[in-house]
Amino acid sequence: MNSEAGPPSGDPGESSGGTPEGDSVDKPSRRLHPAAMLIGALRTVRRWVGALVIPGGAFLASQGFGVRTIILALAGVIVVAALAAVWGFLSWRATTYVVSGGAFHLRQGVVQKSERTIPLDHVQSVDTVQGIIQRLFGVVEVRVETAGGGGNDPDASLSALSRDAAGTLRREIESSRREPSGKEEEEIGPDIVRKLTTRELLIAGATSGQIGVALSLVAVVSQLFDEFFSEAFVERVVTSFAPRSITAVLLIVAALGLFAWLLAIAGTVLAHAGFTLARDGDYLYIRRGLLERREATIPLSRIQAVRIVEGALRQPFGLAALRVESAGYGENAGVSTVLFPLLPRREVDEFLRAAAPEFAGEPSLERLPSRALRRYVFRAILSAVPLMVVVAAVAVFGQYAGLPVPGCGAGGCGFGTVSLFAFEVPLGALLAPLLFVPAGFYGWIQFRDVGWMLSGGRLFARSRVLARTTTVAPRRRLQSRSIVSSPFQRRLRLATLQARVASGGGGAEVQVVDIGSDAARSLVERLGPGYHTA
Amino acid sequence: MKDEPSERLDPRARTLWRIVGALNALPLLAGGAAGSWALLRLADVSFLVGVLPAVAAVALLLLMVVVTPTLRWRRWRYEIREDEVDLQRGILWVARTLVPLARIQHVDTRSGPLQRRFGLATVVFYTAAGANQIPELSAPVAAGVRDRIAALTRFQDEL
């Protein structure tokens, strides 16, 4: 391959370039949109600013802010900007790409030339991202992602292409992978499967994964109400001003919680506004984002598993989110991708039938044997012990520091101490073990929610870690299956079933904890390659 | 599903693991000795209390050198079947893993300096969801296993 495509001097258009002779390249190499110069320059400036701002600032401070130093600083800024502009131009001139000979070729580099060749078979997806600068110029950044290869391997990224050029490139790359059906689709090709409405977007934000924030908000508010309505509080309001400051503190905390919650909503809105899922044959297209508009392609053949996630705040309203585990997909290795941020649970099946039929279907699930219940309850209680210790410690500390600490919950039973072995022990410390009750209840709910089934060549597994998640993974996508059993599990004839699917650079796991050991063995057998469904 | 995979690791694995265990236990032993010395010399404690850290370190050393390698070796089994690799391992937490050959992308053998002294090697095979390994096979057996997996992988159809 030639290291450089002959640049047509003076022509800033992205359409034509030199034609390297002497190899299989038969199409002209193309340039990026000229906006790439600015983007490249800005990137350079950003890198330099990071390196220069501290020494520069120190230098200025040491000189004092006289006229001379300001002129010097301005001159420095101008020099940096000019260098960045030149660099942006040079790197724009050096960057060309072409699809030919069954591969995508990208040439880059001003000083150190590089040429990256990605065989089209290895291209996982062609995504477009539109940052704010790109939006100003009406161009998009195109990222060519490859399958596997590890997450830190940077795939090819073209910082600015016009919409037309991006569409052409996407078609060139994708056309090699599908049979040349006569249907030559333009931008309108894919059928829209579902679009997120504004109302759904706001609900998704309000009930989003920021459950910690929401919970702390609820906790603070309930505590505030406790404070507000407890008799003791009213008494103290009458007698002194000190409690008022406590109220003020609580109000501030509540406001902070509310603020965090609003931030969570805003984050969801930014990321998922206008979320649209479309399907065209074997490809799913996701378009989303408010300021930075993102478009992503997921080939159906790369989806390894679908997860139906019913968040703790969403399940009561019959809502769920869908995620996919996709091989080598996404910007970070091992991150699963949102397939759709919010939809009613009962419409999930219909949605999957339209979007990814291989994963649709809702068989009734097998439950765990009842002897597994005590393990779930025990684990939940065990995990609540640190929380209990904290509550007790706060109560004791509060007692001795002379602060009023709420003794119990919404009942408003006030504060007090009881004598225990001649020690004055705050009621709160004694009540801490009461946390066993909700913890055990949570364990029971977890136990009740677990289910598994092998149906239509797919493994269905449901479990709960706050959110109730149902994972659907086709048998032929399972990379390995394991049965793990601890001595305690073996005594109860229980085991943990784990199946791994490819996802990003590493993999993702589907597991059923405390399934009966016989069921686990037969399931592992039926999920294997030697077993043929009748 | 068979009760257990058929093949065991090379018996020399136990000796190797004992050496590795002893090497790993050295800092522990040093820490225990230092703790005992500090307690006896610097703090005013009775002899029985003072020697506790050293005794605990020695007990851990014995566990790592004598007990664990034997149990681990006894549990470790593998089998390369026509369509799957079957592994069993673990002392308390016993794991049985089945990896379809059709999912295996590539397979290596590797051996560290200690392993080479014993003529042992580890077979590592990779799927799209991570790697699995069969440790401490004698070098010719490991090469055979590697070639067998590679050959069988070639003949697997997609499920």
C-alpha cells in the first residue's frame, strides 16, 4: 500500500483524492469534511492546555500581572492557536479513507504515518456520534467498531463527515455483509420499532438507576416528617432554638437530595432524549441524545443476550428497561447497551418480537426448591449486618454526644434510653436488630423472584438485586456453563448455575443461585452441544 | 452428565504447588515472627500470648504446603470430549465447567520457569467470554491436549 494518497492541492472538498496505483485499490481515497481541521485543532489545544495551564499560571503569578506579562500570555495563546490550526490542517490533509478490496483502509498521521486496514467481515458496527461542534457544521463523527479485539484497541474514528458521506460509507461497509438484495435503502430504510415519548423519557429519568439518590431522598424526607410531627420536637421548639438548626440541616439535605434527583433526570434526558429504535432486516439502529446525538448499529447476529430490567422503582408501575449484551459492542469493553430505556412490562414481548424475535417469548419459569429459601434469607440478613452496626453505632454515639437521634421509624416513638446491665443504652441501638425483619423479607422476595427455564433453545433466568432482571440467552450463544457448589450448598443438594455469554471485551454472566443440584446438572446437559432438542 | 471428568493432572503438580505455597508463605512467616518478637520484647505479655502470631503463621504455612496442594490435586480433573471440554476444580467451592469446543477461539500452552524445571505446562483456551485453563500437565501431555482441542475445534459446526 502507498503510505500517502496524492492530495489534490487547493481542493478542500471531501469527495476526491489521489488514486494510489499498483494495488487492488480501485476507488479514490476520500478526505474528511474540512470541519475535521477545526476539531483536530481544538483537540490539540485541549491537550496543550492541560499541560500548560499550571506552569503558565505559575509563571504569570510569579511575574505579577503587568502589561508585559499579559501581552506575553496573549502571544503564547496566539502561538498555540496558530500551531494547533496548522496541525489541524496537516492532519486533515494526511487523513484519508477508502473502502476497497473487502476492507476499510484508514490512513492517518502527519509525522508518523499509519495505515489501518479493517477487513469488512470484522466490522462490528458503524456508529455515528454528533457532538456540539459537529452539530454546528452539520457533520457527524463516524466510528467503525470491530468485534472482539479487546476494549482498549482504538477502532477507526473519523472525526467529521458530511451526512451524505457517512451514509455512503455505512452503505459501503454494510453492503458487503448482507446479500445484495435489490432494495437499496436510503436514510428512510429502517422501520421504526418504537420511539420514546417525552412523558416516558421523564418517567425514565425519575425512576432511573439513581436509586441510591432517590432512596436517600425518601429517607431524608421521612426523617424530616418524623422530626416535624414528633411530640418531642414540638416540645423542643417551644423550649429552645437548637432543634430549629437541625431542621435547617435536614431541609438542606432534602434540597440536596432533590437536586441530585433532578440531576439524574437531566442526565437521562440528555442521554436518551428522542430514543428511537429502528430495524432494517438484520440490523437494529438506535438513535438518541439531546445535545450529543448518537446513532448506533447493532447487528442482530451479534446480540448474545437480552436483559429485561425491572428497577425497584419501576416494577410497581409495571415498567421495565431493556438491555442487550452484544459481542465486542460499545465504546467500553464489557458494557451492555440500552436497547430501550423504558416501556411497559407487558409490551416487552411484543417489542422483542418486532425488534429481536430470537429473544421473544415468556415461558412460565421453574422455581427454586423451598430448601433454598433459608439460604436467601440468611444471605440478605448477613448483608444487612454492616448497616445494623452503623445504626447502632450512630445511636450510641449520638446518645453520648448528647444529640437527639430518632429511635424508631415513621411511628414517631420519640427518643429515650433503657437501662441494660446498668448501662444507659439508647433505644436506637436496641432497635437496630429489628433491621433483620426487612432484610429477611428482602431475602424472601429475592427467593420468590428467582426462576429459570429452557424454552425454544433459549435459557431464561430471572433474579433480583434490587432490580428484577430476566435474562434471555440462546443456548448456542453460551460460551461456557458451570456448576459451582459450596459445602453448605452441597449439604442441601443445591448449586449455583453460571453461564457465560460474550459481551464487550470480556463476557457477561447469567446465573441461578441455589438451584437444585439435579436440576442444575440436567440443565447444564440440555444446554450443551451434544443435546438435541426433540 | 458424567459424575467426574476422567483425567487427572500430573502428580508432580503437588510438589510444584507445595513449593509455590512455601514461597507465598514466606512473607507471612516473616510477619508472624516479627509480630511475636515485637510482642515478647517490646510489649509485656506472657510467653504463650507472645508466640501466637508465629504459631498462626506456621499453621498457615503447613496448610498451604501440606494440605491444600493435596486436596486441590485430588479435585482437579479434566476431560476433552468430542464436543466439549469438561473441567472440575476447587477445594471447598467445587466448580464444574463445560466449554463447547465450537466456542473455543484459540488455545495455547505456557510454562513458567518453575513449571519448566518440573517439565510441566498449562493449557489455556479462550472463548469470546474469557479464558479457561488446565494447569500442570506434563509438557508432552499439554502439547497433546492443545493439539487435540485445536483439531476438534476445527470440526465443530455451529450448534
